[in-house]
Amino acid sequence: MNNTHVSKMRKNPPRATWREWLGLAALMLPVFMLATDITGLFLAMPSISADLMPSSTQTLWILHIGEFLTVGFLITMARLADRIGRRRLLAIGVTVYGLASIIAAFSTTVWMLIVARAFLGVAAATITPSAMSLLRNMFPDPKQFSVAIAVNLSAFSAGAALGPPIGGLLVDHFWWGAIFLINAPVALIFLLAVPLLPTYRDSEAGRMDIVSVALSLFALIAVIFGLQEIAERGFHVLYVGTVILGVIVGVLFVRRQLRLQEPLLDLRMFRESAFSVSLLSLLLVLLVNGGAYMLFIQHLQTVLGLSPTHAGLLLMTPAILSIVGTLLAPVLTRWMRPAYAMASGLTVAIGGAVIIILTANTAEAAILITGVSLFMLGVGPVMTIGSELIIAGVPQERAGSASAMQDVGSGLGNAMGIAFLGSLAMIIYRGSLADSIPREVPEEAASTALDSLGAAVAVAGQLPDQLGAEMLHAVQSSFSLTIQLSYSISALGLILVALMIMWKLRHIRTGSPEDSVVQNQTEKNIHPTTDG
């Protein structure tokens, strides 16, 4: 194909029709479903515990086994989608997700629910890589692709925001199984809309290397499991060792990929700065946000004394502004380069963090919600534009793997943030509280108060009025300090991310990754084939 025709393809890529936009609406359904499940399950756990009576260990498995398996299978499912077809794997995944949801809804034992949650986790691993990579097929025009990415990610943000109120409504008016059962009609509606999606598979995809599948699965699950346990139980040698073992197996996985002619994960993607820098940026943003936001939610209830319902309603504001920030991304990139748009968003987020840092010890809820809302508003464009650069910055046949790596990075970033910032916060909290506990507090009560924030509040409630008030003030002041230091770390981390983005991505223009991909595909004469 001559250079003139390649140039025309880059300047005038085909624009999406009504069919593609309806397909985008269909793709929003499973993404929304996943997000509501993630946030709604935590709210339903008290009812599940009262009904099935799981042990503390079984409770953790119910909550986290799906997450472990999702992250573990992402790379494998992305490669499988290239082999059997993205639309086909997505349809299979949503079908399994719907059936597993029905089993979970009517579980009569703890282990039945855990197994159902495991199937939900594996099925979830098929959804995001397939859906995000299909967007590349559906929207070859860079501007339309930006809008499609923003709309798709806003569906996840909306699901995360609406998960708690939807879950609360279902649990209050029906039973805990309803939070799973609601997935069945959503899955059915999506399956009816599947014909709107294009068929695509990589005709040159080679065989799947089973050893690579095993190595990636073990490495990712070990790291995520270890980080989750560190967050729950502290830096125990067993959990730290699990993370280290996972990293070692991950190194073996990388070395094997470099030797294989048909690797499970094409590491050449990391040579592209648009891909690698954007991936690292998203990981770091989620690392500094995950742990700090978790602590902020506790701050609302413990320090400000808000009820869970009141706190949940207030947190709708940052959730809504996160959606607004996500949808603003394609508007910003029409006026400025991606790096400047991302840095602008990070500047807003840093401003929100500064508000929290300066006022956490004295402010009312409205001021703190303003700070965290600005934080989420600023992070929205970063996540959207970063996702766009990750997927558009690689050849089309690697879009699924790129999306999988984005999800892996997001999972690792969030887990590391909760583990490390959460652990650091407890160290700071205990050190501050140990120095400020009133002398009149009995030694045993003081020791109990140092175990956790909830224990400290309970101890304060059992003490005589004046002493209890002094104890509660000490607890609140100590935890406010942890919030200030956590968001100080977040602000510093965001400054470093902004500098890295401006240094490495400042030359990239809107649509330029897509242009290079079109040229790469044309030169290699890659053609999509039907997947049935």
C-alpha cells in the first residue's frame, strides 16, 4: 500500500455510525454491573454474615476471592480474546457472570457463595479487556475514540457511586441475594444487544503458552493476596514473603516472554512511552488515592461522627464529580495536548488534597467533602486520557493485552495503596495516640485503644463522661493527623506524576498514538477476521 493512501487513512479515519454508538451503550452494561457489584457487596456483608455465619477468614474470602482471580486471569483472558474473538469471549464471560450471580444469590452455605464468587472473578476478567479493545475496532476516529473511552469509564464510575444505594435498597426491601440476582437481567439485556458489536480476532495469533498462563496467574494472585493480607493484618513475614514470591515468579514470567516467539504478553508494548508512562501514571495515582480515600471514609464516621447513611450520601458528591471529570477528558484534549490536560487535572486534585491537609483537624464535613470532590474531579481526566493512551498506543491486535495491563496496574496500585498507606497510617495513629491518651485511662483500656480506631472509640464510650470525652478527643486528633499525612503523601505523589507526564508525554498530540497504530497495521497488512 502506498504512502499517499496511508496518509489519507490517518487524516480521514472512518467515523462511527449509529450502530457503533448503540454498541457502546451495550458495552456500558457489563462495566456498570461490575462496578455496582464491587461496592454493593461490602454493604451486604452484615446480612450475609447473619445468615450464613462465615468465620472471619471465610468473610475475607467472600470479599476478595473474586478480585484475586480477576487480576490473576486478566492477561490470559486478553490473549484468549485475540484467539477466539473479542465479542465471543465477552458474550461467554457475561453469560458465566449472570449464571454465577444466580448461584451466589441463592447460596445456602458459605462455601457455595465463595465458589460462586470465584466464578464471578474469572468471568469479570473477560469483560474489561474485551470491552475496551472492542472500542478500538468500533471507533477508529481519534476524537470519537476519546469520547467512547470517557463514556465507558463513566459507566464504571456511575456503578461505583450507585452501588451502595442500590445495594442498600435491595438488601432492605428483599434479601442479600438480591444484590447478585440483579445481575441476571442486566446480563440478559447485554446478550440481546451483542449483535451490535463488531466481530474481531487476530488471525495471526499463535498458540497459548500454558506455562506462561500458570506463571502469570500465580505471580499476580500471590502479589494481590499478600498486599490484601498486609492491609488487613499488618506486615507479617508470611504475607511479605508471599508478595516477594509473587515478584520472583513474575520475573520468571517476564524472562519467559522474552524468549518466546508467541508470548502470552508482548513486552514490546512497554517500549512505547505513551503506553508505559500512562500505565505507570495510573498505577501511581491509584496507589496514592486508594489508601487515602479509605482513611477519609473512616474519618467522616469516626472523627466527625456521621452515620454510615449520612457519610454515604455525602460521598455521592465526589463520586458524581469523578464522572464529570471523566467526561471532561475528551473536551480538554480538543483544546490542549494530552500531557497538559492530565497535568491540569492533577493540579486540581493536588488543590483538593491541600484543602484536606489544611483543614482535616478543624473543618466541618462540607469543607472536607469539597476537598475530596476536587481531588476526584482532577483525577477523572487523568484516568480517562491515560486509558486512551494505553489502548491507542499499541497495535490494534494488542489492544486487549494493553487493556489487561491497565487493569492489572490499577489492581496493584489500589492494593499497594491500601496496604502501605493503611499500614503507615496505623503506625502514625498509634504513635500519636500513645502520647496523648489521658493518664487516668486504665492501662488495659489504653492498650485496647491502640489496636484499632474502632476499638479506641469503643473504649472512649465505656469511660466516665469527662474522661471519655478527653479520650475521644485524643483519638480524633490522632486520626486527623493520619489523614493530613496521608493526603500529604498523595499530593507529593501527584506532583511527581505530573512532572513525569510533562517530561515524557508532552510531545504527544491528540490522536497521534492512533495515527501511528493505523500506519503500523497498514504496513503489516493486518486484517480483522470474523469470530462467529
